[in-house]
Amino acid sequence: MPHPFLHDMAPHHFDLLRACTGLECRHVMAAGIRPPWNWYKGVPGVDALLAFEHGVSACYTGTMVARGLATPQDGVITVVGEEGTLRLEADSQVRWYGEKGGSEVISPNVMPFSDLAATLQEFLGAIREGRKPETHLEDNVRTLAMVEAAIRSVETGQRVAVAPLVAAALGC
């Protein structure tokens, strides 16, 4: 597999970025990471700049060959805003760092279902209500187009637009 990280892990993270921002990715500029100790035949890591709607951007880094301190599969996610920084830490705690210093742990909302149970509830709800599920195929194509844009960018060294890839996949 030429891009194991981009195929295996990045789709989940790209989905999360889209879900958290509520925005669509416009362009991807990416570079492959292939350190000397890499045991993959392909490129097991990426550094990418993802440009979303409304001037929102995300710096994304991931690798499958980390040594020493490894990042959990959920990632370490940092959101920087006008009044401070919200961060999902490696210990799975969400912390708020205000602009005046200090931090506070943000407790998650209690969800009626989690993980697989939540997915199945959404699926059954969509069937019963005759609607598309939250993560329907057309939505997923947008995430997979981000992955394809990242792969093309790694391979060409160029910024790649996402919309034409979505249009091609959906036959628009």
C-alpha cells in the first residue's frame, strides 16, 4: 500500500475535522513522511495543511512509525480560537487553556449511547424516519476526496482542490 497512514487513519481524523467545524475542505497541501527507520514499503506519515471554507485551516500531522511517545489513535487535537485553546490531550482529557493562562478540564457530556451502540441507534433511526443517516455515502465521499487530495498532493508536491474530486465521485 503506497500510503498506509492516509488510507487507514486519516479518513477518521478528516471526518472528525469536518464534523467539528461543520465546514468542507477546499484544498489540501501535503508532504509524505518516510523516516529512515520506516518498515513500510509506502509512505507511513503525512504533514498536511487543510484549507476549509471561511478561511478556517487545519495543520494535520500523522504517522504510523512513531518511536518513543506515540499519539493515541484518537489523536491529539488542538483548536485555537480568539479567547484560548481547546485541546484533546493524549490522556483523552479535554482541556481549556484561556488566554490569561492556566487550564481547566472540560467534562464530556453524558451520551445516551456511545461507540457502536450510538452508530446503530443512528442507523436504525434513519431507517425508521426515512432519512439519510448522519454518515451517509455522499457525506463519506467528501472525506474520501480529502484523502485522495492528500495523496495527490504528496505525489505531486502541489496543492490539490477537493471539490473536483467530490464532483467526479458523485457523477456531478
